[in-house]
Amino acid sequence: KLLASRKPFDFTADYVCTEIDVQQLNSERVKDAAFTNKTGNREFAEVDFSLGYTDTELTRFVDPLPFVVPFNHDAGWESILHIQTEGLRARVKAAHADTLVLGISGGKDSSVVAALCVAALGKDRVIGVLMPQGIQSDIDYSIELCEFLGIRNYTVNVGPAVAAITDEIAATMEITDQSRFNLPARVRMATVYAVAQSQNGRVANTCNLSEDWVGYSTRYGDSVGDFSPLSNITVTEAKPSA
């Protein structure tokens, strides 16, 4: 991306000055293996330096939310919705699936995904799976959401399955708090897949871009699915969409 340039034949200055996002460069190099020199034969010079944190008046515009369409930009949101729904519809058709199935928690992510699925296929081809852990009040809002969208919904109490797996593990070894915390999410995803396969459906997961980037998701849990409608949608974008 071009950060700054000098006009052609402008000889008033011998250099161009701008700001470089060092943290972004470092992040890109961590993710891109092309920056790694495995042979150790370096053909460039290294200059070590350190910079203190100071207030700098930027000479160029830096978008604080580079992936977010302005909230007052209706055409932008309409374009995103169109791209998402058309892409989802095409993928479901290519998979020869009858339905889209997703876990409904009542939160903004599952609400947005459910609405996108309905926009893509219609309410009759979307199934919501409500999976409380033995507490009926956990799904009250989820039921209201399904009724509002007009989609079929099934309630599966995952509490007994989570407890049974936890007891089996605890009988042979100490189970950590992290394992206890993540197990329900993995049981829920297994449940969603069981429902999907019973209805010739495909699973739409509810993990968004922000969660993927920072790793705030459960592997084999909410990050799993056949389609990921929010894969390019940040949590900031999902909130107003809901």
C-alpha cells in the first residue's frame, strides 16, 4: 500500500516523510512465513533501534476501523448483505443441502448468522438448535429469536452429555478448569452436526473475524462449521447488524 509519494518533477525536497505502523509490520511478518530466512544466509544489513512512545501528529489518514463500513453508509451494509446471502445460497446449492443448521444462543453473532441464513434460503430451510445446559431460562431469548425469524428450532439439553464426559475423564485423571469450560462448546457443535446430518443440512458457524484473529474461540466448538458467514465480519460490524 502506497503511504506517501512525491509529485513528479517536484524538486523542493529530497525525501518523502510519513509514518510507518511498525506493529502492523511485525504482525504481518509473524503470520507470513515468507519473511523467514531458514538458511541463515542473510544478504541484508540489520540495524537495531528502539523507539519510545510519544504523541505524533500524523501526516496521513489512518483508519481506526479499517474493516468496518461506516454505520451511516446504508449502501455499504446493503452490499455486504447481498454478497453474504448470494455467496451462502450458492454454496448451499453446490453442496446439495436442504437446510442450514446453526446453534442459537440469543447473542448478536448467532442472531446475525440466523438472519443471514434466512435471507439466503428462506425461513423454511433454516433450523436453529437451542442447547441449554440444564437451565431453561438460558434459552428464553433464543426461542423469541427463532419465533421472530420464523425458523424451526429444536431444544437439546447438553447438560447430561457434558456431565457424563466430565465424569469419565475425572475418573482417570484430573480435569482442568479450562477443559471444563471448553467442553460444553464442543458438545454443542457435535450436537449441531448430528442435527444437520439428520436433516441433510450444512452447519453455519457463528465465529466472527475478531474472535478468529485474537483466538477468542473454542477449537472444534464455535469456530467449526461448513460455512462461516461472519468470517470477514468484525465484532464491531456484527453489533449494529444485530
